[in-house]
Amino acid sequence: MNSNRKGFTLIESLFAFSVFISVIVLLVSLYTLNGKTRLRIEKEYQEYISIQSNQEQKLNLEEGIEQCLKEALH
């Protein structure tokens, strides 16, 4: 009877170990996914800032041209 219990203990230990490894793999996967997502968001934000800056420069240029034309006509 005692040897039969040792078999169950081994199976229980192996099952617990497999759960532990699964949790570790899940945490590492989530950490990696978080890093990739953060990099993608930073890249998209930099692109957004660049587009905003270009639009602001374009608006400032157009406003400057309009102001110069108004002053030249008056």
C-alpha cells in the first residue's frame, strides 16, 4: 500500500511542477507581449507627433503667407 502512495505522490509532484512551468511560461509570454506592445505604441506616438509637427509648420507657413499678402495689399 505504501508503494502505491509513492506513485501518487510522484504524479502529484509532476502535475504541480507542470502547472508551475505553465505559469512561468505564461508570465514570460505576457512580459514579452507587453514589451512589444509598448514599443509599437511608442513608435506610433512618435509618428503622430511628427505628423502634428508637420501640420503645425504648414499652418504657420500658410498663415504667414496670408499675413504678408494682406500687409502688401494694404
